[in-house]
Amino acid sequence: MPFAHWNADRAAAIVAAQANREGALLPVLHALDHAFGHVPDAAVPIIAQALNLSRAEVHGVISFYHDFKTTPPPPHVLKLCRAEACQARGGEAMAARTLARLADRADIAIEAVYCLGLCASGPAAMFDGRLAARLDDDRLTAIVEAAG
């Protein structure tokens, strides 16, 4: 998913569009993340001023929720299911081998997730938003290599 490059004016407009909502901070953070692929540090003072919060409060929420990133994401994201059902089908060992194999790939973020809803078809993963089930090393490698 292509994201816009950081733009303070666009960020201020996004914040202003959400600022009057009750409990606006999370909707603001989600909207910024959706637009830019992350919530840049430069957005914190904009958010704080618009919502009458301290910068520390805004930063605290960003750092508390693991889905909010403060740096741009790599072009590809691989989410490996680490839940019990996938572990029982060899997912934990496959995840370890995948992490070792892709450790030097700066173009792929590898994240652990705890259930993709494919428990009967594990091990499962999500690559760039597309679900894949009944994985083994070869199939997962083929999915990742097909993206470039």
C-alpha cells in the first residue's frame, strides 16, 4: 500500500478533521497512520496542540499501542501467526527458519501476530495484507519472492 510522504499541512488537516470527536486521540492516530504509514514524531506537537494534550500524553499513547509506528514501514509486511493452533502445526519452527532466512531483508517487516483466524488451516501468515494458510517453508518462500 503506497503511503503519502510526510506533510505537516496535510497532517494538520487530518487532525482538524478528527479533533471534535469524543476521544479523538486514537481516531487521529489511526488517520495519520493510514495516510502516512506511520505517526511521525513531527506529528506529536500538531496533535497535542489541536487536542489540548501534552506532548508526553500523545507520545505515551503512540508508544503504548504496538500497531503505531514512528518510522515509515518497509514496502512489505509479513505477519507470522504464532498462536497455539499454528504452533501445533509447526508454525513456530517455520517462523524461526523464516526469521533467520529473511533477517537481512530490509524491504520486509516481520511481525508476530496471535491469530489470523485460520486456525484449522495453519500454519498461517499474512503477506502485504493477503492471507496464506497451510504453509511450509517452500510455499512461504515462494509467496515472499513473488513480491520481489
